[in-house]
Amino acid sequence: MLKTHNAFLIILLITFGLKLNAQNFIGVSQSNYAGNYAVNLNPAHAVDGRYKIHLNLAGVGVGLQNNHLKWAAPYSLFRLITKTVPSRYLSTTSGLPVWQPSYYQFTNANRAKLFINGELVGPALTLTFPRLGFGISGGVRFRLFGSLTNTSPVIAQAIATGTRNPALQNIDYIDSHGLMNIAAVNEFYGTIAKVIREDGPTFIKVGATAKRLTSNVNLSVNATDVDYRIEPNSALNMSQTIQVPQAQGGFFHAAATTGTPGFGWVIDQMTSFSAVGNGFGAEIGIVYEQRPNYARQRYKYKGQFIPDPEVNKYKLRLGASLTDVGFITFNGVNEVQVGQIANSGRVIQPATFYQIGTTQEFVGDIEDVFDPDSPYGNSFRILMPAKLNLQVDYEVREGFYVGGILRQSLFGNRRMGPVSYSGLSIIPRFEKKYVEFSFPVSLDQDYANFNFGATMRAGPLWLGIDHATGWFGIGKPKSLSAHAGLFLALSHRRPGNSLLDCWFEPESRQKKAGLFRKK
């Protein structure tokens, strides 16, 4: 096995080993049939949905963005995963794809950035009460935030190609830096939403969410000033040593002392109300709808006029929400380490940072090489990656919509703790009760990466990809994602003895017309 110092990459790939993953569900979240997925974008959507009861069973997916490394192989990731790579690119002995250095291409970014975001949506329930203009929602979801930001491009290139790359060897790199964050966060959330105005064509609803946040894994490493040199150990270049004349930085780490990351470990996190790190979060949202045909979309029941819950009533819908506001505090003598590094003359041997399976092993290698200052601190706090979300949805004709979502990160990505990125999506879609198609077109990764995708809903099943460019190798992509979900739902029904509200000309207009009527 080649001893390549891919420490950052190995740690980030731990996230994939958890087998859970998903991110924004962009193609789903604007739908009137999205249920709990719409609530996670804007809490106000917990009321006035098309479902009386929406029970999410499970949702899963993955999202990856970067600004430095481009996939330039002559075959797509989809072919690689499905084992349909053309035979001319396979080894004649092993039958596996033969990797070439030319399959990597790098941009000229001044700072390398990588984001890996995962989400496992567990059981969640939304109930709406149209007669009361009221809705509630609650559930649990496990989220994973992985990022590499404010990183020197040469470090990102070493992560991607390994230290065996001759182009990186025997060069003195001065004042390099990098910031890595990994956080696994579980959320128990409850949402309440209310219609606050229903006056003719004007409709307004608001919502708020409260969260209990727990975490049993957090690792943040900030290398602020590092000088290094990669040296091959032999003419065959089978292993390398990294000379580190100077290293400055710091880290904080928290991990439960029991349990090994895996699917069972994730389920344990989703059923525990406390952990090494504990905190709280909140989200708020508001939605305005313009309903020009409101008088034709009401029914009369027990002397009260109520909007017909079976149909979508708006021509234009505008929304705003503030999401992922919160904090988590980590405390523990054995579970938490906060350290500082400031030393010189260190050497990273070939077997260091190799075959890492846990964050504890990674911190152990840091201790062996860099000898952090002691004693360690045993507590720290992280902030959640707050976002401002602006939404618009326009009905082109019955069943056909064009939506848009602006996601603006409110915190910079040079801080220790989970970080996120900004993006803009335009989402044409066709939706009916039992079938739906949407085609998001996005500028992601702080408005730098162009992506397009497709999402389909057939009855209770969601399937989709938000970044087809990554999966099918379109234009040397820098991102990819996928998501799926399964739910059960009970739609609203108008009572059998209800009457549609008949449209009539307003009285004031009738009187005005009468003044000019000839006798």
C-alpha cells in the first residue's frame, strides 16, 4: 500500500463511511406536497399544506461542493459507481479502472474550499388544521457538516493526488494554511405555524421551530502558519517524508469514548437526548401569498368560509426564513481536547496519518508529531451555520410552477465549527397530487459552481439529484449530490355537506354602478 499523507481526505471520507448523507433537497423543498421537507426550509409551511397528515418515514442523500478540484476523467462518476467504465480504460489484469494523473484538473483558486454535507431525516410528523389556520410539525434528523476552507491550494492538491505526486516534491512551501471542520449533529425539533392574515387575495402565515441539539463528534483543526517540504525516501518514490520546519495552529476535538461510527452508531445518536455536546437552536419563517381567485377557492362549512384545502390557491408566493441558528457546548475531561501548536523542526513519517478510522486516531497522530501545549482545555462551543433563505414561487398555469431560492450564509467560512455556503437556485416544476417533476438550476458553493438536476415524486417516494453535472461528467464538474425519501400522507378532504362559496360582485361596486344606471 502506498503511504500517502491524505489525512484531511481520510477524515472527510469518514463521513461517507457513516452511510447516511443528504443536504438541501432543493428540488423537493418548494413543492406544495413536500410536507416536512418544506418545513425544514421555512417553518411557516407547517400550516396550509396539501396534506392533513404527513408522516416522513426516512430521507437520505449527499451533497459535495468544491472550488479547486475538477473531475476530468474520460468517464463519469456514474459509470465508475455502476461499473460500466468502457473496457479501454480498464486494467487487462485486474479489470479495474486505471487511474491517470490527467484525470485531475485544478483551478487557479487562491483559497481551496470543500464542503461535504449529509442528512438522515428520521421519523417526522406534520399535522395541519385548515379550519383553525394552524399547523404543527416535529421530528428528528441527523446532520453531518464537513468542510475544508481557507486552505492553501498546494495543500488541497496534496490531499487530492497524495504526496507521491512528483510535482509537489522537493519544494519549500512557506506560510501555508488550512482549516478543517467536521461536525455530526442530531436535532430534535418542534414547529408551530399559524395563519395571521387571510384578507381577500392577501394571505400571510408565520412559523417558528425550536431544536434540541446534541453531538458526539466534532473536530476542528486550524493550521494558521505551516512551512513544509515533501521528500521521497527512495528512487522508486514508494513512500515520502514531510519535513515541517515550522507549524502554528490549534484544534478542538470532542468524541464519545464509546461506540464506533457506523449506521448503528447514528441510530443511537438519533434516539439519545444528551451527548458530549448539548445545545439549542431556533428557526423562524414567514410566507406571503397573492390569491387573485380567493372567492372561488373557498367553501362554506357550518356557517364559516374556509379556504379549499384540496387545491393550491396562490398565483405568487414569497417567503423568508432564518434557519440553523443555534449553539452546542462540549464539556468533558476524557471526551474533549482543546490544544494549541507552536513548534519547529518536526518530521511526519510515512506511516503517520494513515488508515485513520476515527477522529481520536487523527488527534493521536497530531499529538505524536506536534506535541501540543498542555494541559488541554476541556470545553468549547460551536455555532450552527445560520442562513437567510429567500423564496419565490410563481404559478405559470395550473400544475406548472417556477420557483427560486436564495440561500445566504450569515457566517464566514474561516471560523472553527460547522460552516456552510451560499447559493441560488431556479426550480421549474410540474406537480400534481400523485406525481411531480422538478429541474433545479443552481449557482452553488458561494455562487461559483453551476449545477442542474432533476427530482421526481411518484406517490410517496422521492428520488433526485441536484447536481447532474457531477454524476454524468458534464463540463469537468466540481460537485455532486443525490437524495431520496419515503413518506405516508393523508390528504385533506372537503366535508361532504360543504358548499363552494359562490363569487359575487362586491356590494360597493354594485352601488356605484347603480348611480349611473338609466331609469
